[in-house]
Amino acid sequence: MKLTFLGAAHEVTGSCYLLTAAGKNFLVDYGMEQGKDILVNRELSIPASEIDFVLLTHAHIDHSGMLPALYAKGFRGPVYATDATVDLCDIMLQDSAGIQEFEAEWRNRKGKRSGREEYVPLFTTEDALGVIEQMHGMPYGEKKEIADGISVRFVDAGHLLGSASIEVWVKENGIEKKLVFSGDIGNLNQPIIKDPTYVDEADYVIMESTYGNRYHAEVVDYTTELAKVIQRTFDRGGNVVIPSFAVGRMQEILYFIREIKENAMVTGHGDFDVYVDSPLGIEATTIFQKHPYECYDREARMILEEGINPISFPGLHTAVTADESKAINFIETPKVIISASGMCDAGRVKHHLKHNLWRPESTILFVGYQAVGTPGRRIVDGCEKITMFGEEITVRAEVLQLPGVSGHADKDGLLRWAGAFKEKPDKVFVTHGEDAVTEEFAQVLRDELGYDAYAPYSGTVFDLAAGYILVEASPEYIDKGEKARKRNNTVYERLVSAGERLLRVIRRMEGYANKDLAKLADQITALCDKWEPKE
């Protein structure tokens, strides 16, 4: 009965935990590392084909994004998640695979001219579709046995549509332990979705600490502030361009604009037009509309019960095709354009920036975090010129930043979640935070709640039955060539995984008909004859 920490240990992204219990190997999350990597994440200690199933907290790519790669390496078990998470993964994993394939095509087109080795994507659309087929929806609040000695329950984490904390009961050799994986804990009073549900009992807690050393700023009246920006921009004849993340933030903006229109908070411009120009965002909005009763908060459900769609309104237009996207910039009347990506580093929003950044009457309104080094960050920081599609654009538009309704609980919110347990857990593992933040928040849990709190590094192994650390890993920092080496090994690792899966299949074939065994043996021999190096 062991818990191994693999990803998001002293880092914010790439969540992944391996549990071995009741004769099963299973993962909680298998996320992609995003942004700047500092620490090396340990690889799975067993072949992907030996993972029996995966529990997924939510659809964000830093929690779900490597599931297609797991499939590519031979994983064929079920992935359990909430119904809304399954629906969101259907579009987000395919979108991520498309990005991987596009990048590979672009790199290889350039690489051919310089004789570089072929660049191979982490996974393909086929891999994404394969793992999506293995996803199984689970309702909130129902405890279900998914294997002998292993039961789970998903509870609403209030972070994203369908997000969950996961309660896991494992029983082995007469010993039963309960683990709670927090997932990403949501902020209070977000629009549309519910506040987080608190869990009150656990032996072991694995919790995030993204904002473990920060407090959110005082909540602004988002609707009023957004209405002021739209009014001022339209009065001078410009457009409001809102770079937005396609899932979550885009739907919040639509919710606020519906309120603005309903209360006539922008005057003199009729029933102004709003364009959503993001195929992924449009699909995500449709999924939000599919899950109101299990995911919407009381206010959003009350609006729905009045026959009003809380994220739709007159004057809302969607652009799916490239031609529809291009046509938006030939419409002369003032309008709101909401487009991805949120940090302006890819996607259709770059076209709208090209057409509006140079116009002093327009406004570029940022509603989310802008990472260092992204075009969005350079614009927010006041750059005078920026290059879009090889053309230098002078920045004359008004550039504003509204504090978003954060999807993450701050330090107080994390403490409120951790303090809901009726009895102290045996141990609390602090993960999913920046290096220093995990240690700082673990100390806060010790000081303020009296918990035995510990921030593990990737590779740490804990014996759940005995209650002690089997392997205490030390930090290993990435050198400049680490990522390149990992990328170059991707195809070879996939081949090794295929071989390990084949061996596993063979070991399970004892008792099959001799003719079937002979047929497979002949096929393997033929492969070996073809590929084995000749002396």
C-alpha cells in the first residue's frame, strides 16, 4: 500500500500520483508540465500497460494533458472523472493533440532544410481519441467500488466546471486507509459554478498550495467595471478586444456581459454585438450549458429557472470557420471580441490584436494572468511596438487589465478547506505549489492547525499502511539539455513500452488454443527477423 509522488511536487503543474494498493496500480491525474520547468519529475516506475486505471480531478491540461501519451505507451484501462470533466476532456485533449501535431509539422518543415532529426509529437489526435474512449463519467457525491478493496467518491472542488476533490478508500491485508486528493480548490463566489465542497474525514490528505502564500485582492464589481470599459471604448468608436482562456474564463465574461445587457449598463449603442472567436471556447460554452444542475451555483440555476440562459444573450455571435473569424475585422460598428489564447501567444486573438492594437479608439482588455515572456505580458507592461505575423505594430490602443475572479482559493481559502476535517489527518502532503510556497504552506498547516504536514519532492514514496516514508527524494534540478534529451527519447520509450505491453499480453495467454499461440509466436519471430541487427 504505497503512494508515490511524481508530478507537481514543489512545482505548480504536471500533477501526478501513483498508488499501489489492493493488487492494483493506479494514477491520480497525469498532467502536462507547463511554463518554465525547474525540477526533474521522476518517470513512472512501471510500464504504462500495467496501470490499471486513472482517477482524474479535472480537465485542465496540467492535470489531464499527458493521458494521451499514457495511451500511446500502452495504457488501456478506464479513466474515471465527473461527467462534465469527461465532456471537457473530449475537446481539450483533442485540441492539445492538434497543437502537438501542428508544432511537429512546423518544426519538421524547417528541420528538413537544415538536416535535423525528425521532431516527434508527444502524442497524436489518434492517441487523444483512444484515451477519450476509455473515460467513464462519475456523479458527484456517490461512493463507488471500482475494484476489490478500492472505492472512490468525487466531490465538487469549485474550481472549474466538473472539477473534483477525490476521496479514495483502499483496503489491503485487513488494513483500510482513506486518502483525499484535493485537486485544485476553488475560490468562493465564482460566477456560474458552485463553491467548493469540504471533506471532513481522512487518514491522509494530498492538497494543492498554488496560492498558499497569497491573498486575493478585494473583489471588484466586475460587471460595473467591464461596463465602464465597454461604454468608454464604444463612445470613441473603438472595439474591445478581450484575450481569454477558452475554458472557464470565457464563460465568466459571457455571464458578466449578459448582466450588463440585461441591466442596460451600456447606453447609446443599441444591443451591441459580442463575437466569440474561438472554436474551443464555443465548444466549451456548449458543454457548460449541458451541465447546469450538477455544476451551476444557486444564482445561475435561478436565472436558468426563469428561462434565461446565464451565458447567452441577444447580439452574441460565434465564429467557427477561419472566414467567419476574418470577417469580424471588416465590421465597422463598435463591438466586443472575445478570443483565445488568453496570453496572446497563439490562436485567433493575434489577428484581432493586429487589427486593433494600432487604433487609439480601441481597448485591449486583459482578464487573466499574463506569464513572463508572452506577448500579453509585453503588452500589459507597456511595450510601444510588438510584432504580429512578421509585421511590427505600434501599440496605440488603450491597454487595461481587470483583476479576474480567480479560480484558485487563496491562503485563507486553502486553510478553510484544510480546517474542515473533524479530526486531524495522520499526515497532510502539500503539493501543486511553487518550490518555496509548498514549504511555507506546510509550515502554516503545522502552526495554525497542528497538522503533521510535509512537502514531498518528486520520487518520494510513502507507506500508507505503516505510516512512514519509504523513499525520501531530494530535489533534482533540470539542466539546459534535460528537456531536449527527454524529447529525443520519446519515440524509443514508446517502442520499449510497446514491447513491455506485448510481454504482458503473452503472460496472460497461458491456456489459449495452441493455434493462436503459434500464430502470435510466428508474428513476433517475423518482426524480430525484420528488425534484429545483422552481424
